[in-house]
Amino acid sequence: MFVSLNWLKNYVDISSISSEELAEKITKTGIEVDGIEYIAEKSSDVVVGYVELCEQHPNADKLSLCQVDAGDQQLRIVCGAPNIRQGQKVAVAKPGAVLPNNFKIKKVKLRGVESNGMICSLQELGIDEKYVPKDISEGIFVFPDDVTVGESVEPLLNLNDAVLEFDLTPNRADALSMLGVAYETAAILNQEVKTPNEEIHPTSEKAMDYISVSVEDPALNPYYGAFIAKDIEIKPAPLWMRNALTAAGVRPINNVVDITNYVLLEYGQPLHAFDYDRFGSDQVVTRRAGQNEKMLTLDGEERTLSDENLVITNGKEPVALAGVMGGLNTEVSEDTTTVLLEAAYFAPTAVRKAVRDTGLRSDSSTRFEKGVDPNRVEEAGFRACHLLEKYAGATILAGPVSFDELDRNEDTVKMDTDEINKRLGTVITEDEIVSILNRLQFSFEQDNSKFIVHVPTRRGDITIFEDMLEEIARIYGYDNLPFTLPRGASQTGGLTDKQQLKREVKNYLESTGLMETITYSLTDDAMIDRLISPELEEKHPNPVKLAMPMSEDHKYLRLSILPELLKSLAHNRARTQTDIHYYELGNVFITDEKAMTRQPEEELRLAGALTGLWVSHPWQQEKKQVDFYLAKGIVEGLFDYLDIPVSFEKAKLTDMHPGRCATISINDRFVGVLGQVHPTLEKSMNLKETYVFDIDMEAVLTAYTNTPGYRPIPKYPSVERDIAFIVDEDVQAGDIKETIKETGAPLVKNVQVFDVYKGENLPEGKKSIAYSLRYQDPEKTLKDVEVEQSYQEIVGAVNEKFNAFVRS
């Protein structure tokens, strides 16, 4: 919602506060102000000028030479606008004027003729192109005749306005109108609200002589009011109204359409104007659409409707989709002289279904979906008639003709001062509560500390005590609420073991170069059973489906973090971010029930996804792609950091590359998986080579002891020995590594694989695996004979177990 402060001034006095201060106060009372936007940068010396003479430039076909009266001086100006004419009142920047972007106006010669000043377009005055009417987008702006020559254009064009952008929560539908914002602002500043003029002067002729109203489904349409306005002259709306619409982000069209849009924003009540002469009958009938019934909407698209949609008809065919959009065949045009004005209340569910079925969404549908004020429906119609009478020369027929079964009763909420103070931890008095209710303009009955509050229908979000408690708290001021530290046996700010582990895991992963991400806990049909770790599959989990999903993409609680993590990678790759290294620590949701009778169990898991380059040093011409060993190294480093022994075993898993995948185990128990995503899945998601890992952190927490340990720094030197074995191709390097560790203990402190070779000079079916061994004794300096003895024992053990021999 965009709130023009110049427009807001019509209803509440905000002259004593700056736009920044007002934005801060509104934010502190519960409606977040996302930002403040100024209509235009400040200009100087730009005034209304009158074009007394307009002639062809002697040396240019597309330029005009104008004599302009600027009030206090006569100016000779060369102008290139195609719509410049004699007799117009225009915006003139006099010599010395400064326009937005610090553009200074000077005397210049254009094609040999001196020009003193500039006749300005709206764009040159700083107004965004999207708000400029189409008919003058290529030319200058022409003022109506009632403006005064020589006066500043700043207030006339609303250039001094500031617009607040509200980020509204779904419950605050009242703030989708200027009057709703006015009541909110008045409560904050303790001011009165001035309501708009709704007075009309109807003729003796009655609207019922022109139209009748029939409603077939009162539950979906409890109120429908039809107003008739005759003798209308279609022309531009008054300048102040066009300015207000522009500030609210609405492009002006003509006076009739602009008036309905203005009242929509002012009252929060959608209206629709039909061309009565094109309506096709003298009756309005609202009904459910027929299954697959078609209609042509204002945007020129043919819509196929269902029997859940509500339509406005002329008794024969649909002329509007109720609460969403009107029909093209009854659109107000330049030839319109009589208007049928609709002011109605449509059930939010009906409008929501129409939006869902058609994909159409409009300012009107947004307000109907959230719920409009039943007491403003008819009032908005009278307000629009007042404006039509004043600015379109309309004759208003006595009426309206209406169908009315609308409930306009106010909800009541009971409050007690003691309970309010108990909940808020305050000592608010009854007098302060009375003051707050008066500022909110809520009527009430008081019996000492007890209150019965009658909630205005404009505040449909308030139905229970807790709602009123929030109103009291926010107007009292959240900053005024007392604050205390929690009391209890535990020390304030202490972390549980699980919290501490999560923090340490995050610290490690971020130190390796991974970036934390938080993805949706929900996924879709295509991904719900993909990339599930084998230890989870053994539990035969059933997907948990939401009863009322917000979209088809988010209808199941996830069984794995990886699918949404891969979607995030794909999203970024589509935006040219190719080197991505993510991790996420979050919950998956497990149940073995097909029909849910209890809440699913939540299990903490750690997942990572890496793609693209891991190292890129262009100056050194060095690039290293993400690969299996990088992902494995990060996981190994994590378990070393946590001091938890871990093992890896080659595996073939669904959705994973059959030759680049391994399971992760702690004490012979599977706790996760790592490897490359299967190429077919990568291709379907538009991913390049991507490596992932997925670890059960509940099992890690069980194995994690968090016991402080100390290893003394060795005093004596170590000895490095390399050894290469020729073995059968199916022998695993990790198995040989374990044998070396067992045989070489306690002198062998570290074993690393540094080379694997297949090819020339090796027998067929054989491979060479090279290891680096580090020997060290913490008590003494090792002798060559001790190292050699251990070395030979290792050779013998590997030879015996794997039929291996040392490569010379």
C-alpha cells in the first residue's frame, strides 16, 4: 500500500511531524513502513507559463518558437514538444532554474535563435515514466485553465509529496485504504479524523425506473447497490485527483474511471462503472457462473468460468467477474453519458476462488479477499456519486437500487485492566485505557476495571481479547513496556549440548568456505521421494501432505533437505552464479503412518551441495573444479573436528552417480551419504556436475562426547616414508590404509593416499596405490632400523591380505 502524505493531510493533521518521524511512529505501532519515496527531486523557479504565441522555428522543422508569459516576465523559448500550442498553460523553467539531477537552465541558442528557459514535460520535472499519461508521454504537460500564471508548479503537480510504502500483514485489511490509514495515524498522533464529503443532490427521477437488482446467492453477495448517474461528460479528472492516483501508483485514465479508483483507495471499497447504454438490459442479476461459461474481461482476454465463480449479468450474459474485473462489452468509453455504478459486498471466498481459477488479480480482488468494511460499501457509492456530480457534471438519480442482507453488526470484546497488566507486565491505569480507546475511536462501556469494547466494522481483525490486548500495547507504545531477564534455575544465555554442537558445526563449515542457506521445509510431488539417505529409507517414511498447501510447489513436508538445496543451486545458476557451495542445518519430518494421527517426528540433518569452481586464481591461471574428494574431505574434516571416528563405503544409491557415491558410518551405523548427483537428475534441473552430502545429526549428537582433550606437542622429529602397492583393481584404497594403520601402530601416526595409477607398465587388471606414512615416537628419536622393521611388517601384512607387491 502506497500512502501519499499530501493525500493523508485531507483527513488528519500531520503538519507538525516530518515524513521520517511519522514513518518511524507507524512502524513502532505495528505497521511496517518499508520505505519513503519522494515524488520528485526538488526543483526551483519552475512556474506556470501562458503560451501567448507559438510559431514555426525559422531554421528547424521540428522546433517551435514560443512567447511565454511567466507572470513576472516575458520569455522567448524554443520548444521541441510536438503538442505545444498557443493558448496553453504549461510548466516553465525560467533561466537560472534547477531541475532534478541538478540540471541548470541557462540562456542558450538553438539553431541560431536565443531561448530563455524551458517548457517542461512531467519526466523532466522528475515524475516516473510509468505514471505519465500515455497521451502526453512524448510531449509537455498542459495545465487546466483554472491555474494561475506565475504560480509554482510544485504544489500543482504534487512534486512536494512523500509516499510511504506499507508492508501490511494479512490481518490489517483496514490499512488498504486512506481512511484506514487516517484512523491509524490519528490514533498514533491523538488527532481527529475528517471524513470525506458524501453529499449528493439527486433528481426527482428514480434509479429504480432504470434498473432492478436481483441476487440469486445472498451468501456470496449479501449486498448489491446500483447507482445511476446521467448526463456525464467524459474528460480528464481534476489535477489534484490525478496527482493523488499517481502518488498511489495508479495511472490516470478519465474522470469516471479515476473517480472509482480514487474511492477504492480512499474507502478501501471497490466500485465498478458500467456504461448503462451498453449494459444491454434494465436489470442486474448476480449469480454463479455456469460450468465452462465464458466471458470477455476488460483486458481483452476470454475467461472460462466455473460454477464456483460469481458473475454480474444483465439477466442474459456475464458483464463482470464479481470482485475481480469488469467485462469489455460494458466498458466506460469517451462516448459514455450514463453510468451504472456498482457498490457491492462479495464474499472473500468467492473472490479468492475466481482469482485462483482465472489467474486474475486486481486492487479490487485484493481488498475483497481480505474483507471490506460492510459499513462503507454504500457510503463509497455515495462518495463516488458526489465526485461524479462535481467533476463529471453528472445528474444523480434518487436511489440506490439495492439488495441488502448484509450483516453490519459490530463485534464486542471484553477486557479487564488487571488481565491486561498481567499479560503485558505493565501498570496501565483505567484512565490510560480509556484514552487509548478514544484515540482508536472505539466505543465502549466501562465498569471500573472492566470494559466492553464495540469494535468498528472497519477493524475486522479484532474479535478476541488478545486482539484488543495488542491494540492497547501498540498504542501505549512497545517501547514503554518493561523488560526483565528470565528467571529460573538455569543460567541466562546458556546453550544446550545440541545448540552448542550446531554452532560448532556451522563454524567449521563456514571456515571451509561453505555458505549457509535456509530453504523451504516444503516440497512438491516431483521431489518428495528424491535423494533420501539410506538410513531414512530403512524407516519406510510416508510423505506428510499439508491439508491446505499454499501452492503445488510446497505441499509436502520434506524427507530430505537436498531437493530444495538443489533448486536453490539451479535458481542461482540461471542467474549466472555458477560457483556455489551451500550447506543447510535443518529438520526433516518422519512418520510411518499413511493416515496422520499424530505429529511427525523431526530429525536434525546436515546437507551440503557444491558445484562449479572451488579454487579460481586467474592471475596464476589456476582453476580447480568441485569433485568427490573435495566433498569427502569437508565431511572428513568435520568428523575430525568433532573427534568422531567415521568410515566411508562405496555405494550405489538412487539419484546418485553409481561410481561416485559413498555411505557414511559411525560405529558400523549408517549416518548419511555423499557423492555426485546422478547426471540425469542434474540435467533435468539444469545443473552442471554437483556434489552433495547428507548427514544424520541426531546420530552425530549421540556420538559426540564434547570432552575436552589435550595432545602434547611432539618433542622428537618424525620420519616420512612412501610406499606404493600394486593390487587388483577391485581392492579398495581405504582397506589397505586401515591395514597399514593397524600393523604400523603405535609408531605410524598418519597415513595418506597421494597417488593412484592405472596404465602402461602395469599388468592388466592391476593398479598402483601410493601412500605416505609418517612415523613418530613421542618419547624418543626413532632409529632407521625401527622404521625399516615396521615398514617391512606393513609390506608383509598388505601382501598377505591383498595379494599385493611393492611397486619398484
